[in-house]
Amino acid sequence: GLRVFGMKSYAPQDGILD
């Protein structure tokens, strides 16, 4: 999803769970 804090994701459905 959209990276936040360099590690989390706002939108896991984007394909970036980390």
C-alpha cells in the first residue's frame, strides 16, 4: 500500500503488506 513511517502501509490491498 502507501508507505507510512517507512515500514507500514495504509492500503495493504495495493500489494505491499509490509
